[in-house]
Amino acid sequence: MSRVLCGELEKHVGAPVTVKGWVHRIRSLGQVRFIIVRDRSGLAQAVLSGELARSPHLSCETAVSVTGNVVEAPNVPGGCEIQATGVVVESAPVSSIPFEVNLPEITAGLEKILEHRVVSLRHPKSRAVFKVQAEAIEGFRRFLRANDFIEVHTPKIVASGTEGGAELFSVDYFGKPAYLAQSPQFYKQMLVGAGFERVFEVAPAYRAEEHNTSRHLNEFISLDLEMGFIDGLEDLLSLEERLFQYMFAHIRETCGKELAMFGAELPQVTTIPRLKLSEIETILRREYGKALPNGNLDPEGERLICQYVEKEAGTPFVFATHYPVTSRPVYAMPDPESPDLTLSFDLLFKGLEMNSGGMRINDYHQLVGNMGRFGLDPDSFAGYLEVFKYGMPRHGGFAIGAERLTARILELGNIREASLFPRDRERLTP
Ligand code: AMO
């Protein structure tokens, strides 16, 4: 008999079915045993009586296959249950588990939850996080494809860093020094200039961050895009507005159940307020007596400016633009009107930076000159620089951290909860 999903049982009232899944809960009532089976779609109750009720190998989290007739049962969630005629244990029986996964919440601490990830993911709420993440990424892909972007895959073993700083993991590449890519930055730009014009990539990025915080991972999924022949920063900001409108609409449409589990409401994305960093500085000083550290937003600044914008404009989003040259990477385009600033931006959502982006330098000589100012040797970047000699258009792009986005949508306390197998300072397994 072909398998029926637990979540679709009600379509089979009056018919014989087989469900397969894990034993979620067992309850005995006199001579009768009730088992709740959990599969990827949800839960279904099966009633075992007679010989079946005495089946010795049934325990929570054992994989089973239950056959029987579906009958109406008004008091059971879903309105029906299976009168079992056969139960097959499909795995070795489970004698104990590190923590319960059949309560509304897992009661273990985050360390234990991550240490036993395959068990914690059995909890429907833990898995719901990754449904939302998958649909956010699907929305990202669909929107960009519909806007004539092509998906690309660039190397993750690379010869140099792209984002400045020392946050590089070294790799021994057949005796030559190499690194894990901090971002696809240089390659996405090269591909714009190579003729694709519009590219995007969904791939891991690696940062040897010293930070052990609730917002940093050492490996994260970067949702990158890059676009040629743009006129200015505004093109990128309005592209991102439309992208978020699409992504949030897609998540709303596909993840109603999952959002409800977290009590999460997705905001409508309208016009996102745009504030220069200098304006943010003024607002924070005036409203909260808060001074920003050296031309950048610190976590408290991100939180406060979002709080302010929420109050004034009723949206959890804000673009922070025009960061100083000193706080952006070598490729960032200086603002022709104020050369100490860059045509760059971050998107903040609910108090946290979601993405960075901006216009890039597209003039070969300007870029080589900037490398000098950043103490970089242009000869080491010959592979990147080549495209700038052969007709590189004005271009720009941005990158969204998938785990940060998921964590903020669902208001998770720690970014690790939005990573299947997080990599942090302490964690290399599972
Ligand atoms: P940036 O370094 O700001 O920009 O990274 C872009 C976005 O990626 C996410 N992110 C992280 N998420 C989790 N853990 C980390 N350690 C981490 N580091 C970054 C954040 C961040 O906003 N090349 C540029 C992008 C561009 O200009 O196109 C870049 O990588 O959400």
C-alpha cells in the first residue's frame, strides 16, 4: 500500500492507509494503546488494540510504519485517526534520547540542542526555521531570475581576501597558501564585467571572526547579487526594496504554519527610509545621547536607529548609507561629492544589519590607486583587476546573510538556531 502523509490523513477517511514516521508519543488506556506518528508533514494518531497494543518494541522516536483504516474522530486534532491493523518497527528500537522533542518547546539549552542536532531537528519548530530559510532563499532566487539575473557558482578556495581585515581561514593548496572565500565579491564583479551583467549566488562564506556572539558565525550562507550598467546607489536601494517585498510575500504565502508556530508577523515592505550615516549620528546623539564609534554603527546604534525609525515611520527597516571610506573595503566607490564617503549602504532590519552593499569602483586606475592606499599589492590581484582594463561598466550589488535574515524574521535569540550545523569558535562537529 502506498504511503499517505500524516498531514493528509483527513483526505482518506473510510480507506485503508499506511503512514510512516517516528513515534512522537505513546499513551496507554487499559487494553488500548494510542501512538502519535510524526512525519515531515505533521502528526497522526493511530489506535492499537488487542495483540498490536502489546507490541514490545514501540518507544518514542523509533521509526515505524503503521497500516490501518482511517476513521472519523472528532476529538482528535485533524478530525480522524487510524484504527491500526499492523505496525512495523522500521529502525532499531530507541532506548533513550538526549531530550524530549514532543513538548511544545525543547527544554534543553542551546549547547545541548546543537550538540544533538539530529535530535533537536526532529522537533517541528526547529525544522520550521529551515522551511522559512529555504523559502526566503527561494524567493530571492525567483525574484532575481524574473529580473534577468543568472545564478552562478564561484570558487570557495581563493588566493586572497576580499573584505579587508584578518578574517581569513588558511588552506594548504598543494603547498601554496590559499584561503576560504570570505565572500564571492571579486568573482561576482568579474562576472558582471565578463558579460553576464546580472549575477547572483547562494553559497557559504567563511569568516575567521574572533567574535563569539549571537549574530556571528564562522560559516554563513551569503545571498549575493551584482548588477552592471546601473546609474547610482538609488538603483540598488530600490532593487532591494522590491526584492524584500517579493521575498516576504513569498514567505507569507508558503510558510503560514511555520510563522504561526513562532507568532511571527512579517511586516509589509513599503518604501524603506534612507538615512546617511552622518544623519544617523545626529539622530542618535540628539535622541539617545549615543555617540557612534569611528564612522560605523555598533550593535547598540543599529538597535536604536531601528527603534527610532519604527517610531517615526512605522517600519522595522532602514537603509544606512554613505559610510566613510575608512570603514568600507577597497572596492567601494567613493562618493564624487564627498570623497571621504562611499556610495555604500547597509540594510538594517529589527535592530540588526542584514546586508551590506554599494556601488563599486569601476575605473582600473582608480582601483589600483585605492589598493595602494589600502596597503595592497595590485600584482597580487591581477586576476581580479584584468576585467577593469576591458570595459568595466558602473556596477554594484549587495549580500544578505541568510541566517541573520531568518533569525530576525522569527525573532530567534541566537543566529546559531538558524544554522543547521553552525560553525563557531568552539564548534566543528556535528
Ligand atoms: P559583509 O561583510 O557586510 O559584506 O557581509 C554581508 C552580510 O553577510 C552577513 N554576515 C554574516 N552573517 C553571519 N556571521 C558572520 N560572521 C557574517 N558576516 C557577514 C551579514 C552581512 O550584512 N561583499 C560584501 C557584500 C557586498 O558589498 O555585496 C560583504 O561580504 O548579514
